[in-house]
Amino acid sequence: MAKPSKKVVLSILDKLGLEHSSKITLERAQKKVERAIEKDGIPEDVDMTAAEIKGLEQMGFEIDTGADAEPTDADLEDLEDDEPAPTKKKKSSKKDSEKKEPKPKKEKKAKKSFDRITAACKVLQKKKNHTFEEYVDAADQLYADNGGKLNPKEALPSCRRVLKVLQAYEMIAVKGEKIKVLS
């Protein structure tokens, strides 16, 4: 069930003669109205607008308005203010009614823990002697096998970095184009 707007609930509070802060929440204002009506009822001399009556009905109170009561122009304006803006609905087309074909699966990406540097290191663990071109191609292929894309231009700098680090630790020897793993 829809909730009445804060504007309507505050208007009801005013009509019932109850004081309230301008910063009161909708929930607190509703509770205050509910307690007052349950305790004293709605005074008969209070003239409620159609929007206020509708708000009380939305809060769960049954209001007897009488059969001859017609809403005034001010009441209708209040009702229009309280209605939420209409949402746009998507028009259904023949394409929607037809069974949609499943989209082709996207190429899975490499795990974040398995990057090009890791691939370059794993290649050196598997085989002890390489040429530089074989090494770059093997590292690129291993990266692709683990979900990445084949791209020798990206593999080249990663392999160079790995070789520089391992050379600094004297774990490999590089002679010309040949790479030899020492340990």
C-alpha cells in the first residue's frame, strides 16, 4: 500500500492541532498522527481535504466522508501534488517476445594473480635453455593459456624485466640471444 506524502501528513498534524518540527521524519509524523487519532479520534469540526482523507486512508484509518462530498479544486491540486511522477515503461516489441539467444561467452581474462611477469618466470622454471625469441613466445603462449590474450608486444617488456632482475641475482646468464638458467 502506498504511503501518504510528508506534506499531507504534516497538514493532518496541523489540522489536529499538534505541534511538530519542520525536520520531523515522515515515519515519526505518521506515528504522531496515529497516536492522536487512536487517543482522541478525528474531531468532527476539522475540515479535511481530499488529499488528507486519502492520506489517512493510506495510513489505515477508515474515514466516513459522506456520499454528497465532492472534492474542491484545491483538493484536486493537493491530490495531483501527492501522486508520484509516472515512470516510463519499456514498450514491448516482437524482439522481446521472441526467445533470446544466449550471447557468446566472452574470452576469459587472465587471473589477476597470473600476469605476464608470472608467465615469464614459469617459462624459465620449465626449460633451462632458451633463445630470447623462444622465451618471449613461450611466455606469451603461457599467459594466453591461463586466460590472457596473445600479444608479443606486451610480452616483450615483461620478459626483459624478468631477465634483468634474475641477472642481477645471478640466477640466469645471458649470452647474446641465448638465456641459460643457472640455479
